[in-house]
Amino acid sequence: MANHVDAIVIGAGFSGIYMTYKLREEGFTVKTLEKAAGVGGVWFLARYPGARCDSDSIYYNYIFSEELYKKWSWSSRFAAQDEILSYLNFVADELDVKKEMQFNKEVKSAIWDEDQTKWLVTTAQGEVFTATYLISGVGCLSTSSIPNFQGRESFKGESYHTGNWPHTPVDLKGKRVGVIGTGSSGVQSIPVIAEEAKEVYVFQRTPQYSVPTRNRQFTEEEIAQFKEAFLDAREIMLNSPSGLPIPRSTRSVVDTPEEERIVILEDAWEKGGMILNNAFYDIVIDPKSNELVSEFLRGKIREKVKKSDVVEHLLPYYYYSTKRPILDTNYHDTYNQDHVTLVNLRQQPIECITENGIQTTEKEYPLDIIVFATGYDAMTGTLLKLDIRGHNGVSLQEKWEKGAKVETYLGLGLAGFPNFFTITGPQSPSVLTNVPTAIEQHVEWISDCLNYLREHNVKTIEPTVEAEIQWSKQCTEIANGTLFTKTESWYTGSNIDGKSRDFLIYLNGLDNYRQLCNEVAEHGYKGYQLQYEEIKA
Ligand code: NA7
């Protein structure tokens, strides 16, 4: 059949690029369908001012190939969106995978054909493809969310979501810009927007902790050193909880004497990046430990913000790091500028959007541009947008939305959905690690699995319901032993109206997760049911 392949991969971001390459190299036929016009996934879309990675760039890349690693040189410590997009194009060209990819092809539905044991995949453009295996590389932060503000359509100015920023430059010069949201995207974009705009109004619901990015250009000597140290760094990354070359910390905040603790925190603050977040093991476990770090960070905000009537509104009181930790460049300092106004939505909630701007319960803020930095329908949002149907035509929506809760096995597979795999799926550790390292683990596990199926004449594979329940229970129990579940965030689904509250991330680290996945494979795919081909005599 002309349009039949062994595997269809959905998405051409970090996941899709490597999955496509890996399967092709293993001798499978593969087609990758991407709704955007090019590779990059979320890095193709999230082009907002100041968009930057918050993992150190030298680790925010593929590490499966030393040769590939050494061919690319990052310009700075934390790469900006355009450089990451260039990197992903470089990799896709080096691996020559674009020929397996079709762009501007939005997958609309994927239906399991029981009789023919294959997936029927239909695009928005009306094409139908079939595949033995379906692999999702759609990402876990790829469906942007704009809350249902009344009157949004009536706004006469321009409006953009940070996660879906136009490819043509947005002219901010001389404009009155309102930014709703102070997560990573808001915190990264607000200082850059303030450099150009005439007036900036930040509509803040929850103040944020933030640690300096301390971005800087690399020297040639440094780049040479990184490349020299690659193999050693990779070894640690593959065995660390975060996928970064940072071993598991054994230090408790509360048990570290105050003087020593302050030295560690100040040192981490000066070095910037995710060092502080990884300096102790119990920041998100012990409320007392958390408060010590939180208060340290509140102290930094008090030092930075000079306006006494503004600073009190910028002090966060949720458990630090239970929302995604934020790195910034001059975020809090931006509020010292006279053309930047903080609007505290806890005191004056947004009533509606008018044709002129944003109306809070206190006043109307006239604006030329509204930036929605309001985040994503994370973990499940993009998967649920696709009409994926497994056995008996049962859809993922029915399985997850109408069921009591979202359940997966290892974040890699779903009971009732044969030959379907999810890269960075819900209940995997990916989004709380260095994502490319987590993606490599998933891709390699899936590829090994497909090889096993081929070698053992297995027709279909899918998790058992018991394995799925067990895994989901384990993820929930681990999360309940932390402070993460005590905070409203996209981690818990609370940022989306009507979404069920689940903590959909495996929190015991990429190192433990890797081991568990290996054990599953070593035991003949324990927790899965396998249906074998009938061997003709
Ligand atoms: P986030 O981290 O989900 O931040 C969204 C922000 O938008 C956050 O400050 C929210 O406040 C705010 N928000 C959401 N809904 C509303 C409403 N209805 N009214 C006012 N404010 C609202 O998304 P980002 O894009 O910044 O970051 C997502 C991830 O992408 C990030 O972690 C990186 O991994 C990359 P809240 O805190 O909920 O009160």
C-alpha cells in the first residue's frame, strides 16, 4: 500500500527528529507528520521576545552521538529560541531526516483498525496514511492556553500568545503593551518588551521566585573544553536524576548549618541557572527547608525592587519550585522603571477585555497590544486534541476525560491503545528534567521495543490495565510525598478550567526511571500484553 509505513511519528521537534532517525537506521519505514512548516516543535512556535532555554545550552542537545555533539557550538550559556531552532535544523539536516518528514500536515485523527492491526491516520488536509505503530512526539507544553476572558474578541489592538508568536516581527516601539501572566514566558519577555514599549502593564496573578540566568557568551576555549569533557559529562547525565551532569544532592537545607547554607545559596545565586534548584535534595519535600530557600529568594526581590509600594506585590508565598522554577534576566529590576506598572490581579481581577484594553475591577487599562503569557494545557492538552481511538473505537478523550483520572504505563503507553507509544507522555519524568536527555531515553526504549517485536513476531503490544493502574498509583504516591501537589500550577492541571487535578509527572528522577524501563524490557516487556503473529506452516 502506497501510504503504509512501519511507523508514523507525530511531530518534528526534539522527539520526532531523533525518533525518525533512530527507526530509519534500524530498518523501519517511517513517516513523520508535522503541522508546522518546519522542524522545531515548540521552538518553532514560541518566538516571543526573550524566549530562551533554561537548561545550560551545552546540555540542552542530543548526546547520543559524540560526532554530532562536536559538530555544533553554542554561542552562549543559555541559548535563545532562534539558536535552538537553528540547532534543530542543523541536526535534522545532518541526520538527513527531513526526507521522512511532511510539514504542514496536521494530524486530525488516528484510528486503530482492529482487523488489519494498523493505525489509520488522517490529516487536516484530508490525506490518509496507515502504519503498524503510532508514536506521539507532540510534546508536553505545546498547546497554548488563553483563559476565557470575556470580550477578548472585541479588542481592537493586536494580541499574541507567547507560545504562538508571529514569525514576522512585532513592532513594540512606542506601544502600550499589557502582559497577562508571570510564568517563565512572562518573566523572560517582560524585560525585553520594556526595552521597546512606551508603557508596559504587567497583569500578575501570582508573584514569582526567580534566579538569575547569568547568560554570557562562550569563548572558543570554553567550547573546546566542553567538547573535550563530553564523554564524562554524558556519563553523569545518563545516570543523574535531572539528566544534567549534576549528581543527586544528599544535602538537606534544614540540616545544613545556617552559615554554610547561606554560602551555598549565595554561591548558587551568583552562578545562576538551575544550580540553586539542585543544591539540596529536600527543597520540594520539607516545608521548613522550602521556607528557608523561599525566604532567601524573597530577600533578593526586596533588594532588587526599589519602589517600596511595588515590592510587596512581587513577593511570592507559595512553596518555591513547586511551580516551574524560573530563570530571569533583569526581571524584578524592570519594575524600577517608571513606564512599567504592576497590576496585582489578586486585588483587582480582570473583569473583561474591552475594545480598548483590559478592564479590571478598578479601572480600564488602554492598550495597543495584549500579550497572553498564560501558559499551556500541559501534559495531556495536545494528545487530547488529536482524535486517537484504540480498541472498539474508544477515544483517548473517553479514556481520560470521562474516566476518573489520566492513567498511562510508564508515560510510554496506554491500555486499550495497541502499538501506540508516547514520547514525553504524561507520568514520565521528562518535563521536570533536562528534556532532550529524557527524550533520548524514550526514543531509544521505543526503538528497542520495536526491534524486539520484529524479532519475536509480535503483532501487537499494549500495557495491561493492571500495570497502568499500578504505575499511575505509584506516580501519585510519589507526588503526594512532596510539596508539588500543594500548589496551583500547570503541573497539577489547575491552570486549565475544568481540567481534572492530577500530578502527571514521575518524580523519582530520570536515573530511577531509566532503570525501571530497562527492567520492563529485560523481563520481556513486563506489564504489557503481547499478541503474536500466527506462524504459517
Ligand atoms: P505558566 O508557567 O503556566 O505561566 C502562566 C502565567 O499566566 C502564570 O503567571 C499564571 O498565573 C497566569 N495566568 C494563567 N491564567 C490566568 C488568568 N486567567 N488570569 C491571570 N493570569 C493567568 O506558562 P509559561 O508559558 O510562562 O511557561 C510554561 C513553560 O514553558 C515553562 O515552565 C517552561 O517550561 C516553558 P498563576 O501562576 O496561575 O496564578
